[in-house]
Amino acid sequence: MSSPKVLILNQPFVSDTGGGITLSNLFSKWSSEQIAVACSGYLLKGEIESTKCNKYYQLGSDERKWIFPLNLIRRKYQSGEVRFTDQTKDKVVAEEDKSVSRTNFTTKYVEPFFYYFGLTHFISKTILSPQIREWLTNFNPDVIYAQSTSREEILFCIAVQEYLKKPMVFHKMDDWLTLSGNKSFMKNYWRKKINKEFKQLLNHSKLVMSISDYMGEEYQKRYNKEFITFHNPIDIDFWKTGQRLSYELSSSPTIMYAGRIGLGIDNSLMTIAAAIDKVNDELNMSINFMLQAPGSPEWLGNYKCTKFKKFVPYSELPSVFGGADFMILPYDFDPNGLAFIKYSMPTKASEYMASGTPIIIFAPEDTALVQYAKKKSWAAVVTNNDCDELANKIKKLVVDLPLRENFAITAKKLAEERHNTDLVATEFRACIESVIK
């Protein structure tokens, strides 16, 4: 049976972000010819997976309108349909008259001004230009699949649905609504207004999805809507190519973190490094803390155990993750950071599970990740931001082979039963098709 035609809003198929990877896996049962994406130009600068979809509308200066003076200094993108090849990718998404000095000035002075005075949420808006209306009409989707990470995107989704009058499926990825206007003196006004507009978006949707069960439960209470959970599924056969099968530790064991570094995660990473140094001293071991990240952090040399390696191609991840002795998944313990990620589920969680490597989670108790790990017993969990407690958990895992083996086997089994792309993508497609008359 042929795939229904689906229009995706605000999320491209890219291989270098969690959202892009999740999208690719969820839509793996779709023909690429039946998919089109409409999103802002700045989102099309990543590693586009053109085999998943190669029909994009770039929301540019004809659609995205900025208030004065940002309309004079903001980067501009061309509007219109783009298709990707290795030769044309950079050309079709290029910015017009890009100025580094103007960009720096905007970031340093103009944006903070608007943010402080509560003006962020109407500094730009996306309209339906005649050009995108024609493009939408010509594609004529059977269904709309939408995500949003801002008020502007919420209103854009509503506008597209009202124009096409086609059923829409909305998928919530994180709880950014809780932080909308958080540091502005107009925060109460904006939270109330954006919450009202988000409810309108939900009412325009035939089906609503969440990224975790915990989010679905919370959002059902908030909005009286039943949310279906879809998290990142994984190709089990792909991950089996490097899956860890033995749980004896190497002579210099490795605890690996793979992900971003910087504001919001560095404090947790430094606590992990300090805990590993402590374990090494107490057990006379040489455990390495391997950071696989875009760049090396400035604090790397402050700890004996830390080592750095750059990101490897996605195709190499099974052997890299399977080659580590432990994978660690930390969260930020800052209250503002917690509010944002509380109900989210990191894309790499299911990848860690399928790797066969024992997992350590270092994150606040009240998060979807911790709730899931504790409920299903697939990882060792530390929920207090305490170096000594973390060190003790690591020591316990180091000396207890059956314990780390049990965590790893449970995680692998759960990945196969609940996060297998063949199963999840089929169920996802059935849900999408269910809203089409």
C-alpha cells in the first residue's frame, strides 16, 4: 500500500541532531516521495538526509517577518522550494549578505533588550506568502505532522492547518512552554497567552503525541488530551553490529559520554570526572572518562581521568558505544534546565540501551529519563548531585559483574521489545493513517 502524503512542519531530516534522527527513524516506513518539509532556513544548515526526504520549502524573507530594527540586521534567507545534493546543498540554503559584525551586535545587545522587556515572542512571525500557499496547494498532503519550539511555530502550524484544512498530528518534544518568557517581567502575560495559543494548536490537531510517558501523563492533566508516546526508535540490526556481549572490564575501563558540552551540562560532567578520579584513587584503578563531543572543554586538564575524542560518523557508533565499559547519561541539575528537560527523553537513551554497554544515569529524580530507568531497571541511577554518591555507585558497578550485566541485558531486551524501529515505525504509521478520512 502506498504511503499517505505527509507534510512535516518545523523539523528537517538531519543526522546531526536528536530531533532529526528521531524523525528519520519514525518515518522509516514512508516513501521519501510522499514526504515534504516546510521549515525555517536556519534549520536546513545541518547534515540533511536527502534519501529520507528531498522536497523542502525554505521559510525565508517572504514568510518570516521581523520587527524594526531586527528587520534591518537579521540574517535573511531565500524563500522557496529547495532540493539537496552534495553540489547544491550549501548554495540553496545560503544566507543573503551575511554580516558577522551585525550578527554579533544583534546577539550581544539587541536580543537581550527584547528578551528582558518581554518582547521576544512577537519580534518575528511567519506568514503564508503567495509562494508557500501555491507550494502547499500543489503538494496537497493527506495529513500534516507538526512540531513546535516557539510561539511563532505554534501560530505557523495553526495557519497551515487552517489553510489546507487537512488533519494534523502534533508531536511535543520538550516542555519549553514552562520557560516561555521566564526571565522577563512580562512572563505571566506570555505564559498565559502562549498556553492559550498552544491549546488552540491542540484543538486543531486530530491526534497529539508526546516524547515520553511522563510528558503524556502531565500534558493530559494540563490540557485534557490523551497523548500517545513516540520516542526515538532504533535499528536493532544496525546496533547489533557493535553490540557489547562481554561484561568483563578492560585493564583501563572507559566510562563514555557522547553529546554536547558547555553551559547547562558542564557542571554535571565535571562532577562525573571528579567522581571517577575518586574511584581511581580508592581502588587503585585507571578508569578513563571519555568525552566524545564537538570540541574539547576548557576544564579537561583539571582531572586525571578525562580524555577527549571528536564525534565519529553515525555508522561507527555501534562499535564505539559497544567498545566502552560503561555509557553515562547526565542531566543538568539547575532548576531552569530541569524545567526544560523534565518530560523529555534524550534521543541517545535508546541507542545506549541497544549498545549492550551498562548505563549510568546521573540526573534529577523528577525526570522522564529517571522515571523510565527506575521503572524498568535498565540502568544504574544516581539522582542526587553529589560526587561521593556517584563515586560509590561507580565503585559498586566496577566490582559487581552480575549487576552491570543485568542492567545491560535488561536494556538490550527493552530496546528490542519497545524501541525497535520495525515495530515502532509501523505503529507510528498506523497512528498517522488513523486520522485520515
